Amino acid sequence: MNKTVVMVVGIVAVVVILCAFLWAKSKTESKKNEIVDMPYLSNIDKIVENEIKKHNELSKEFFDSIFSSKFFSRDYNPFEEIDRFDKEIMKLLDERDKKIFSDSFNKWFNERIDATDMSIKNYETEKEYVMELSIPDAKGKNISVEIKKDYLKVSSKSSISKEEKKSGSEFKSASYESIEKYIKLPEKLSDKTYTTEISGDKLIIKFKK
């Protein structure tokens, strides 16, 4: 093998090694950034254990801080990530903490993700795909809808005032109700233009075909 060929082979080898090094470095940096942005990927078992020790439960706010709007806006399937989170944490905790975690997580999941209480109906017309969600007294609530690539977020707030008269005295009381749900969208509705309307106890979302 002549010197020129040896030199060329050597240069190619150096370039390949350099490219591999830079690629590995970029992957490492990307992973570091991902962990910073998504704390549940780093030492989450310790975070969960510490939270359980402090409060003997995990609050709704604790899960909301992990699965925030930023979490749902990233480029992956958030619902698969939530399922993975649940399964991975259950592998790491002892039996006592598993029970506390499971009860707390299921309570949060039922309030934020599980939409069976909304009796969602999906159907289509000649020009539109339609989603109907049941929300009691929908007209009397301040409902907002946010739709991203693969999820629908429904939020509503309402207050109920009561007046009672007893023994010549008048009593007033107020209660507040809020709903916030993240609902997985069918893939065919991704990135579609949509409109919303309220009809009775129904929130109706229409997506253009």
C-alpha cells in the first residue's frame, strides 16, 4: 500500500472518529437539556419518595407540576409518557409507597386525563369531523378549549351562590367548581381547523375536513 493511500485512509478514519465524537456529545447535551426540562426523567423515584415522606400522599399540584402544559407541548405522545411514568415509578417504590403513589396518581389521572364522565362522541358529516363532550350546565360555565397536535385541553370554571333564610336571618354561601382535562385526539384530527359551540349540556367541537 503506497503512502498516499495510507494517508487517505488515515484522514478518513480521523474524520469518522471526530464525527462520532461530536454526535455522541450532541446526544449527551440533548439528554441533559431534556432532563432539565422534564424533571420526571431524573431521580423521580427519589422525588416521589421525599414527597410521600413529607405529606404521606402526592397532591394534585405535584402531578400538575410534572405534567404541565410544557410537558404536553413537547414532540412526543404525552399519554404514552404518562403511562410509562406510572409503570416505571411502580417498579422503584417499596410496597407502602406503591400504595400511596398509586392512590394519588389514580386520583389525579381520573381528574385530569380520564374523560369517561364526559361521554365523548365522535362522528363525521360531509364537511366536518365532530366531537361532542357532555358537561353538566355547560351554558353556565366559562369553558375554554385549547387544541394542540395530539391533545385537546378543556377547562371550565363556575361558581354557585346560595341564599338561605333562617330565623329571620339571611345567609349567603358560594362554591366553586373547576374542570381541566387533557384528552387524546384521534390522529385524523391533528392540525385541523376547528370551531366550538355550546348546546345544552354539550360542548361541540367541529373540525374541518
